Amino acid sequence: MFDLRGYGWMLWEGLQLTLLVGLCALVLAVLLGLLGAWGKLSRSAVARGVAGTYTTVVRGVPELLLILLIFYGTPTLIQNTAARWGHTVRVDLDPFVAGTITLGFIYGAFATEVFRGAFQAIPRGQIEAARAVGMSRFLALRRIVLPQVWRFALPGLGNVWMVLIKATALISVIQLDELMRKSQIAVGATKLPFTFYFTASLMYLGITIVSMLLQQRFEAWSNRGVRRA
Amino acid sequence: MNLELAYNSLPQLFTGLLVTLEITAAALLLGLALAVPLALLRVSRNPLAWMPVYGYIFYFRGTPLLVQLFLVYYGSGQFRVELESLGLWTYFREPYFCAILTLTLNTAAYTAEILRGGIQAVPHGEVEAARACGMSRGLLYRRIILPKAFRLALPAYSNEVVFLFQATSLVSIITLLDLTGVARVIVARSFAVYEIYITAGLLYLACTYLVLWVFRRVEHRLSAHLRPQEDELTRRARAPRLV
């Protein structure tokens, strides 16, 4: 049943690319999440409106549709706009870049909600105290708020990561050679769909298990200075 | 921006939306029916009962839906002879059947986990009180634990409904013509990439927030006994609301 006919190495390569796309997208999602949370908690109505629209739209539309829209829609939009100004340009998105940006953009919306909750979980008194001892708003953010945000955000970010890494399978639709697409190629050659897709699913399960263990470690680490009842 | 094309393809997109809603509803109903016994087995103290269910839930929550879909739709081909001898091949050959089967198994796993949380959140005192009144286990579950667990699980379940609704877009990959599938066909024919995908996205968006709104209403209804009672003055002072 688990005779992979020499295609095991290909799945292994795919797994590495899956992890790479996932990690790059996570970094982008965290950055967008911080930016989005800043917008949502901002005093400016424009920033709140932009951040609110971002999370509302992204969380209401399926990932697959967004991937198709960004991967196929962006080049067409650029080309059409350029054509209107009398230029001929040809834009081809690299699947890796497009996949990373799309996933980062989608899960940035989920990270925004996580960070918003985390920022609000920081006691206001601490920020007031920091301002009272003469810290500038930026210094208070850097020294007081950001180091603590991670502690409140970690459980939520862990969930975002778990959903994100599973969503990387959708990138196979835009022909990036990650785990799912490599399995499809192996299936095409060997005609053993169940064997390969089941192996791939076990690899994803492995990522989930390792992520869960790491998450527990991280949470213990980030809570090391907190007294527990 | 070719708005006319987007407008003209609305009827086609609506037929796709109908397929999407059909698959969502079927998977939700079947998944819920499957999730209740699974959740009950999951909270059992007998390892023979909870361990297999735990494994099932873990597998379906830990792997991507796309892999599960391919495993059922393409993977069943590897067992064609066996399935034919059982007379099941006619079903597994159909993408529609495979889509509903996979989505049902997937949502059942997530829903069972949500219900488990609800069951375990039922206050212990209520269970003890029911036992003290002499309720049998069956009656206890039917009258006290399950109704309470459903209500406690409702907010999390509304999220699951939205996720499942959006996840049905994956069935377009196994050739079904749901909303995403129809959009992909129109795009392939007309090259109006962003017009069509944005229109389809707006339809998804509208349905998603409609579902969330309905669930909020239901939650509001079901928690009437938890809200402080309004006296006549506050009721009169309150401005009439539209929604």
C-alpha cells in the first residue's frame, strides 16, 4: 500500500515548498495583522474604515476565489490599465510570489482580529503609567505593548497558522509545485491516487502535530513570567 | 471594467449559487446528524468509544479539505473493482456524491468537536440536579444536557456553517459547477477575470453575512431568559430598530 514507486522524494520536496510558502505567508499575515489591528483601533475614521472593509471582505469570500482573483485578475488589471494609457506590458505572476501574497493577504485579516483582541487585552493602566513616566507613544508601544501582545496573540496566531498551512494545498490550483501538486504529478505517473493522496494527507497531519507541540512550547515560553493561580 | 458582462452573467452565477447552497445544506444536515452521536461517543469514558472518534476528528481537522476531496473522488478509483463488486462504484463515480460525502465527513468532525465543547460546558450542578430528580441517563441527555449543549455551541457552530459554505468552493476543482465553478467557466470563455470573480465574491459575501445575521437572531431568541427583563420605561424609550 505504501509502495511509493520511487516518488517519495518528490513528495518530500513538495512538503518543503509547502512549509516555505506557509512560513512566508505567515510572516506577511502577521505584518498585515499588526497593521490591520492598528487601523481598527485607530482614532482616524478612514483607517478604521479601511481595516474594517479589509477583514469583512476577506473573511466573507472563499480562499479559492481570492486566489483565482489575485493570480489571474491582477495581471489582467495591470495590462488593461497599461493598454488604456497606450503601453503594452506583459505581467506574469510567479506562482510562489502570488501564492505567498494571496495567503498572507487572506490570513492577515484573521491575524488582524487576533491582534486587535490582544492589544485590547493589555491593561490600560500600564500604558497610562508608561506615558506618565514620560515615554513617548512610540516608546510605550515598543517597550510595554509589543512585548506583551505576543503572549495574548499566540493562541490565536497558532490557530491562524494551522488553517493557513492547510490552505496552502489550494495553491496547487495555480500550479505551484507544493505537496498537493507533487502528489497530483505522482498520481498521473503511477495511477495510484489513494496511495499518494493518503501519504500527502499524513504529511499534512504530521505538520499539524508538530505545530501543536511547538505551539504548546511557545505558549509556555511566552507565559514564563506570569504568575498562575 | 466590463460591467455589462458581469451583469449579463448574473443568471448563470445564480444557478451556480443554487448548487453551492444545495451542497452546503445537504452536508450541513447530514454532518449534524452524524456529529451528535460522534460527540456523545467522544465524551464517553470508555476508551473503545472515544479513541476511534478522537482519531477520526483529528484526521479530518488536521488535513486539508482538498486532500480529503481528492482522496474520496480520485482515490476511490484505486478500489474500483472492490467498489464495483459492492455496487457502490456508480456513486463514487459521481463528483456530486463525492463532494457531499467529503464535506459531510469534514463538517461532522468539526461539529462533533464543537458539540463536545458544548456538552462539557454544561454546568455540573444542572446534571447533578437532574440525577437527583431520578432521571435516567437517556432522559438526562435528552432533556438537560443536549438542549443546553446546543445553545452553548451555537456561536461556534455559526462559524462552522460559514466555513463550510465557503469551503464548498473547492468542489469546483472536481468539475462541479457551483458558484466558483460557473465563474471559472465564464472567465475561461470571456477573459473578464476580475469582473466575474468580483461579482461571484460579492454573492458569497452577501450569503455569508446573511447567514451570520440569521444566527445572531436565533442566538438572541434562545438567550431571552438570560437577558435582564426590560421594564416598561426602557422599552418605550428605545428607538424602533430596523433589524
